[in-house]
Amino acid sequence: MIGQVREWIHGARHIAVLTGAGMSAESGVPTFRDAQTGLWAQFDPQQLATEEAFRADPSRVWDWYAFRRGMIAKVEPNAGHRALAAFAQRHPGRMTLITQNVDGLHQRAGSAGVLALHGNIAEDKWLDRPKACCRFETALPGSPPRCARCGSMLRPDVVWFGEMLPVAVLAAAQEAAQTCDLMLVVGTSGVVYPAAGLARTAAGKVVVVNPEPTGLDDAADAVLRGKAAQLLPQLLED
Ligand code: BV8
């Protein structure tokens, strides 16, 4: 099956790639659903990654992101991230990388123009519309940091459940899906929408790369049961 997929890759004018948390598993970042280790085991990420949870208990949600930021700061991109970046550099314009991940590892591996559907955990933004006094550089440190003048809170610049995805990024991802000859769906359980929906609207053949069954296997033309950092270098080498 790997040979067949390599042929599809070789013949594809435009490849769309959709990645999820499994892409970063071999870098040591726990996947989104099993990220709840230790201190956070008792919380459900779908409960914490919401505006409602943040407004109800800003310091608990802020500390959860601080914990994840600390973990991500210690890891490196893996061979799967690097294989995607190297392929796109060798074949300019042939690959569009769409990620659900907020860890920035594709960007650190050298991928350019990454469509980050759910934002970037390393960035902050104001929870409410910022006033003239709200400036990052004068925010008071804290959990969360607040405007020194009006007390407005900063929040992680990620897309929470129930929030719209960045419109231009989603539109570019939909365009890539609807014009590709091939879509590689790597390391995602295919549960979260509208991201997972991209694999269902792909114009080209869909290939799932995942060691476990996913919610998108039924939409796949091929399913490769394996790990991203092992399979992607094999699939993408020229
Ligand atoms: C929205 C950022 C609407 C925050 C995240 C239908 C249509 C539209 C929306 C919905 C819908 N049905 C339900 C919804 C609502 C909701 C949703 O999808 N809920 C799900 C749970 C049912 N969607 C939303 O709320 C979205 N917004 O729809 O807005 C709207 C419209 C108008 C106006 C206002 C609003 C927003 C969703 C974004 C949420 N934010 N992240 C943060 O990170 O803190 S989502 C988060 O979970 C991740 O970013 C990721 O995207 C997502 C999914 O996780 P996966 O990446 O798939 O990871 P998971 O752990 O699940 O699986 C890992 C996989 O890796 C596994 O399959 C495993 O086998 C595999 N794996 C493990 N090791 C490896 C591996 N694979 C390869 N190699 C390995 N080594």
C-alpha cells in the first residue's frame, strides 16, 4: 500500500495535508485527548478549551495553557514534520499544509504558509475588545496577565470550542481541499469539525495515516496503519 500511495504522491499536481495532534506525538507532545496527564487528568480538554471555562475560572484555564506551553517549549519537530517541510521545499507550490495543531512544530520544522486552523498556543490576545489602554507591553504579569489600567484579561490566541475558525485560514484550507489531487490526513481522530470536514470534501484521493482507526477511515481511499514520523519520510522521499 505504501508503494501505491507513493505513486499517488508522485503523480499529484497538488497535495493537501491535514494534520492533528498525532503528528506531534513522536515529539513527545501528548495528543489532545490523552494530554490530560498528572495534574490535569481530572479535566476534560473540551471543557477547559472554551470561553465559558475561561470566564468562569481564568487562572485555572490560563495555568492549563501555561502547563502545555512549558511542555511544548521542551520538544522538537520530529522526522514527520521535517519530511513534510522538505517535500514542500523540493516541490514548491505542490503542497498545502493544514494543521489543527497549535504547537507550532510544523513552522519550527521549516514549513511555510501553514494554515493553522486553531491558532497558535504561543500567542496571546485580549479576551474582550481592547481599549486604548490595553497594550501587551504594559500588561501586568499574572494568571492571566491583565491590562494595568482597566484590568482586561489576556487569553491564549487559540480557537476554543464554540468559536469560529479564522475565516481566511478556513477558506484557504477549504480551497486547498477542493482543488487537491490527493489529501494526506495524518494523526487526527477526525472528531473535531469543521477541520475534519475538510477530509470529507477533498476533491482528490484521501489517505489516512494513523496507528489507530479514526472517524475519517470511511472517507479514505487508503488507510496506512502506522506512525507519522515513520511513514511520512518513506512516503515523501523522492
Ligand atoms: C465551531 C485549540 C462553530 C484549543 C481545538 C459540526 C460542524 C461544526 C462544528 C461542530 C460540529 N459538531 C460539533 C461541533 C462543535 C465543535 C466540535 O467539533 N466538537 C467535537 C468535539 C464534536 N467544533 C467547534 O467548536 C469548532 N468551532 O464549530 O464553531 C461556530 C459557527 C458559527 C459561529 C460560532 C461558532 C472549533 C473547534 C476547535 C477547538 N480547538 N484546539 C486548544 O488546543 O486548547 S481542537 C483540539 O482537538 C485540537 O486542536 C485538535 O484540532 C482537536 C482534535 O484532536 P486531534 O488533533 O484529532 O487529536 P486527538 O487527540 O483527538 O487524536 C490524535 C490522533 O493521533 C489519534 O487518532 C491517534 O490515533 C493519532 N496518533 C497518535 N500517535 C500517532 C498518531 N498518528 C500518527 N502518528 C502517531 N505517532
